[in-house]
Amino acid sequence: MKISYDQEIDALYIRLIEGKHECRNIRLTEDIALNLGEEEKLVGIEILNAKEILGEGEVPKVVLENISQYSA
């Protein structure tokens, strides 16, 4: 998973599946869209106006809970 933020356009993108994917977008609101790939897998989530949508005028802190590290 990769989370990126573009400060110029105030957009946050959460990429759940790496690589290039042919996606269709499902717009949940004017500012939030889901990108679905093959077999309707959720590839990513786009959030426009991220500071307003997510956090009181600033990009929110990311906290990972209950994530255990494992070796392949």
C-alpha cells in the first residue's frame, strides 16, 4: 500500500495494489472516487480537497493499527 499527497492540488491517493491497472472510477462524492481494476478489485482511493475532507485544514497523521510484520 502506498499513500501519496499532491500539495499543489490538495489531493490524496491511497494505492492498494501496485502496478499499472486499467481502472474504472466510481465517484462516491464530488471529492472522493474509487478506482476499480479487473474483477472489481479496489486498486485505489482518490480524495480531492484532502485537507478539508480529512482533517481540519491539514493532512492527517497516518496510524497503522494491528499490523504485524511477517516474512515471505
